[in-house]
Amino acid sequence: MIDETSSKPYGLQSQSRRALLGGAAAISATLLASGVSARAVPQGKASPELVPFQVNIPQAALEDLKIRLTNIRWPDKETVEDQAQGVPLSDAKALVDYWINQYDWRKFEARINTYPQFRTEIDGLGVHFIHVRSKHDNALPIIMTHGWPGSIVEFLGTIDRLTNPTAHGGKAEDAFHVVIPSIPGYGFSDRPKDLGWNAERTADAWGVLMQRIGFDRWVAQGGDWGSLVTHRLAQRRPEGLIAAHVNLPLVFQTEKLANPTPEEQQVLQSMAFLSGPAGAYAHQHGTRPQTLAYGLADSPAGQAMWILEKIQAWSDNNGNFSEALSIDTVLDNISLYWFTNTAGSSARYYWEVFQTGFGNYSAGPIDLPMAASIFAHEFFKAPRSWVERAWSNLFYWNTVEHGGHFAAWEQPELFSAELVKAFSNLR
């Protein structure tokens, strides 16, 4: 997956290793004295106001990460020659080596801090979001929601294309005002301390957020959990929401089909696979997230491979994830989970959603105007006929030649173009 021939030997050289280990006690003392966890960003008290926010992870946390990465106790090599047992040991070592020796978190911080970010309290929880206003008059406000194992990182490559289309060969009338929140329990949003933060409650919070920002007419978009949140927005229809778009229509066939078409047969097979080995992670998240969290919150390598496996499996590639996403942007996302200590809280989102009866992965009927773009390598592609039966007002449907589950992240240009086309008649 990673070109090991171009990387340095695994881990740090012994002198550098000793220097890091020698500084561990001093780093720990600094962390304790300051009250800062090396594995988490403290949850500050949020305000109903839109409070400006900047990402600034303490240097001690970065050093702690390096120390942990140099002290990994590796498992045995897998006993197969492919990825049937998970992330191969050689790929894991290559990723960690790059993480230690070449990756630069501060570069990501500088990038994300170029965008206006805020935190605000909604329903007792601090919500982090990016809000970039277009310079163009009559831009259409849009709220875009990520999923797991993604984050707001997924949408960064689309922001300028959507807010400033004229810089990318588009027209001023194609512009959007962009809002990108972190789901509760993800990124720099608070980790819920009480029950009930499911997709419905998240959708209600997004309705409050868009009203609080001042938008009285807006649209929504999402993939993965963001798709479910967007479905729930469409069903709950908060004030101002006029239409929505998803790249993963959550329309599943729950009854046995007597004579499925070849397309339906292929989709039924993918559904069966999702309920088996491919869905094992979701079963763990949805049933015992707390048990899983102990390992992932304590081991950056564990956190990394838990995420990497899905990026590898769900992105549009021929056996190497870096064909779809650069190693740096993948580590931006993994590092975000690590520094915010959200392995457990993000997994718990599955538990919360499954308590609402979403076990069959079907979101139910929608009357709001809906649009969908189906990217070629998405792991589940509902047939249009199924979607039309569930959505009474499907106004846009298109298939896209490239891209997988992480559509905005993998193909920001194609993804942005889809949103422009989908919402063109709603301007």
C-alpha cells in the first residue's frame, strides 16, 4: 500500500529513540502540571454564541505520540498473502514509519486554520464547525456532514471550489456558503456525556445551527453517517431546509424479491456482505463501543489501523489506498481522531443510532426534494427504482465514473460539480 522503498528504516534510529524516551518523563510532568492530556483536547465550556476557534494541539501531545509510536509492540505477521485478515504488518509498519519521520501535523493545523472555525453550545453540547461565506451574492447555504471513519477533513478540498467557483472555471451563480460541523463525539465537537446523541438529535442540532448562523433558506448534504443525518434532516424538515443531496442513499430492500434484476441481485449480494465480514466493525461499534475504546484510545497504531482498513477497502483504488488519498491527508484524519481522543465517542454513535431501530440500514420515506450522486466504487449503490419508491420527490440522480465511499475527499472536483448541478434549479 505504501512504497516502502522510498521510506526510512522502520522507527527511529537508536540515538533518536533514546532522546525521545529520555524526554518522556519531562513531557509527562509538563502535561500533568498543565492539566492537558497528551491524548485529548480538553472540552472547554461552550457558549450559545458563535465563538471563534483555532486548532492548536500542545507540543507535548505531539511528542507523546512519537514516543508511543516508537514503543509499539507489533503483532505477528498475518498468515495470508492478501488483506483477508486485515491491514498487513508491512503496511502498518510503513505507515507508522512515515507518521514518525515525515508527517507534519502542524502543516495540517495551518491549513485548517485558514478557514473560519467556531464552537457553539446546542442542546447542552459544544459543536465545532467550519463556516466559510462566499464572496458572491446570492450564494446558497449548504451544511455538509461527514461520517466514520472520516471527519471534517473529508470536505476541506471542496471548500474553495464551492465558495469561490469563479476561481475554478465556474460561475458566480454556482456559489455556496459552506457550513461543515463535526458530529457530536467527533473531532473538536464535545464528546457526549449523556444518552441520546443519535442521528435525529444531530439533525435537530444542525437545524438550530443553521438558524443561529442566520440562514433562512438552505440545503444539506452528507455521506456515510452524514447521509443518515441528512435523511433525518429531510424527514424532520427544520425551518429553512429546502432540499438535500446524498452520495449514499439509505434505501435498502427489506423484503425478499421474487425476481430480482441483475442490478438488484448485485445490490442484494453487497447487502449480504455488509451484514457479514464487512460489517463486523459496525457490529462492534454498535454493541460494545466502550470495550473497543480502551485499545484504540491507548494505542495510536491501533487507532490508525482501525481507520486505515476501511479507507483501503472503501476508497476507489486498485489495492493501494494512496491511489485515492495521499498518505498525508489520511494521517491528518487519523491524527485528528488521536489528538481528540474520539475513538470511543465516535464508535458510540453507532450504539446510539442502533438504539433507534436503524439495524436494517433503511432510513425510511422522504417527501422533501432529494438529490443523489452515486460514485462508481461506493460499497452500496441502491438502484434508482428503490430510491424512487422511498423518495417521492427525487429531482436529481447521476452516476459518477470515479470515486468511492469518501466521495468529497477522494474526488473534490467531481463532488463539487455534482452539488452545483444538483442544486442549480433551486437558486
